[in-house]
Amino acid sequence: MKKIAILTFVVAMIAVLVLAQTDGDKYLIKNATIIPVEGEPLENADLLIEGGKISAMANEIPAPDGTKIIDASSMFVYPGFIDGHTHLGLSEVSAISSTVDIREMGKENPELKVAWAINPHSIHFKTSRINGTTTALVAPSGGTYPGMSALVKMDGWTIDEMLIKEVATSFINFPMSPRPTRGARVGPQTESRVDITAKLVEKIQEYLNEVRHYLKLRKQGAEDPTIIAPDLNPKYEALAPVLDGTLPVIISVEKAKDIELAIKFVQEEKINAIFRGCIQGGEVADKIKEAGIPVIIDDLYTGPLEPEDGYDAPFRNVSELAKAGVEICFSTGRDPALGKDLTYHAARAVAFGLDRDEAIKALTINPAKIFGIENRVGSLKVGKDADLFITTGDPLDLRSEVKHLFINGRDMDLGNWWQTLYDTWRKRPIK
């Protein structure tokens, strides 16, 4: 009986903790300019948060009992931003190898799930959400098939609490054509390098054909006991949803000619692809649009691939992709310490021609659609997760300040390492 009583108590406590994490308090944000993204802005409007969800958006919403009131007069409410590619929770101090867990040994690890390597208490989650980011794709790195990414909320005691999708995408690191060396002439040597890239792509296709053959034999063995099926291969099994199109695969590619090769590869393999990088994507934007492939923009702390492209090529490239109708989203890339800079990349693209409203969509509803979570996040709508923030101005303006940030209806502590350093050194005695 004592064991049963103890077990009942433990289950009850777990249930209480789960409810505390999911429901949160009731909040009524009043007198704000609400930017739903999908729909027209609502002036001088209210937004009610209950049970971790947006329960109402209108003018003059009455406050239910026990509701906390936030006066957001002269301020703006936006849906939480989504970072399309990060190593958050996988790397703490890049110079200390024991704190970095972004890749495994070998070239082919498609079965690895990055979710279970994420450290929920990484300092970078707090620093990365100060400008409005509430969701991130956490990705593995290294090899041709580095593994499977996870979609997480930017808060939680455990990885279970943070996960939106344990498996969000697979990855194929596409071979890159080498950059020509300074002063090199285009000739047989250059052409042979391009041929090498094509041959590497053929090897990827050969590997996928091996997977198809394995899956065919496994299916036949399950249906016909006279057929000896091959032993279970976790690597091949992990690629099955990629080959049947149910799991999208992120393909990293940069140069225009490599993008064209990647489009051909995607069409021949009949896979559901998302491109990442595409620094020269503007040159073949129409082909990317025609293929219906969305693009994750890598961080814009970069220069042009070719000297003749011009210093501003990576920034102009974003607007050229958007103008062609390619669905884009932004990301902060490989360094988790720079996760707070997501809005800076979007602002830089706007400065070089990207429509400002398109930039906001590329931070919100676009990545939500690309990763298949638009029913929960990416815009402000009744019934969606209460992942949002209140800011003093345009979130793409460096002078704006995020005053409140909500994840699953919980008002987040915006304290972080950067603020701690600032406050500490402000108190330094001056002699």
C-alpha cells in the first residue's frame, strides 16, 4: 500500500508540474498595436493569453478573474521569431571541445537525432531570445548525412518540454564546387574540378539507391517468408521517410551552378527539399521558384563568393530570391553565441532591397510553413501557442527594446549574460 501511495503521489506531482509548465498565468495585453503577420495590424487592441494559448484578440477585451494586466500603450505585439538553423544547446564554448557536440565521427550518420544532445540549460537560449526569438531549428553538422534536426521552443527545464518536433528534417551536405584561386584561368583544370563535384553527387545517388534496394528487400521479406530480408540497418531506415517524401531534407548549397545541380538531384530523387545558404541563389532564383524549393538564408556575416559579385552580393541576394517568389527564412548559423543577431540579418537584407514586411514574414510565418508548424506558431491567431513579444518599436530597428517575451503563455525572464556583463561593468568604480 505504501508503494502504491508513493507512486500515486509522484504521478500527481508530475501532473501538477506539467500543468504548471503548459498552462501558465492569464495575461491581458492592452492598448497595443498587434501585428498578426497573417492579416492587417490591429490598432489599440488587446490580446488575451489563457492556458498557454492566444484565447482572444480584439478591442476592449474584459479581463477574466485572476488575469495579469500589461499595459502596452504605444508598443507593438509580434509573433515570436523562428531561427531557421542553429547549433543552440550543442555548443557552449567553441574553444573548449568538451562543450561542443555538433557532429559525430564518419560521413554517414542519418539515424542520429540531435534532440537528445541538446543542453536545455545552455546560456545561449537566454541570450538568443532577447530580440524576440522563441523557436529554433537545432541542426547537426559534419559528413554527408549528419543526422536529423529538432524544432524547439527557447525555454524548458528538459528537452521534452522544449520539443515541438523531435525530428524536423534530415540533412544532406551537398558537395561544393571549389572557389577559383587568385589569378587562376578558366580551363581544363577548372572544368575537372566541376566534374569532381558532379561525381560526388553521383556517389550520393548511389548510396540512396542502396537504401532503396534495402527497403525493397525488407518489404518483400515482410510479405513473403521465403525471401530472406537483410538485417536491420538503422542508417538506411532513417532515410526511408526522406525517400518517400514525408521527411524534408535540408541541402546546403551555395554557388549558382551547384544550385542547378542540386535542383536536378532533388527532381531525380523525388525528395522534399529545403535549400540552405544559396549565396548565389539570386542568379538562378527563377529556377528555385519553379522547383518549389524554399531557402534558409545563412547568417549575413559573410562576403561574396566571387570577387566580381560585389561586396553587397550576399545582401542583395536575399531580395532577389524574395522578388522571384522563393519562400525564404532567416537563420543565425553555426555560432550559438550570435543567436541574438537574427533580426540584424533581416535588417541588413532590408537595407539592401528586401521588402520590410517580407522580412517579418521570413522571421515568422515562412519558417513555420517550411517546417510544418504553422498551426501552432508563426502568426498571432486565436488558438495558436502564445509565443509572442512586446516591443517598443520596429523589431528590425536596433533602438527598439523587447519588454516582454512569452513562450507557451509564460512571461520569460529577459535577464541574460550580456545584460549581466553590462550591469557588472556599469558598477565598476571610477578613480
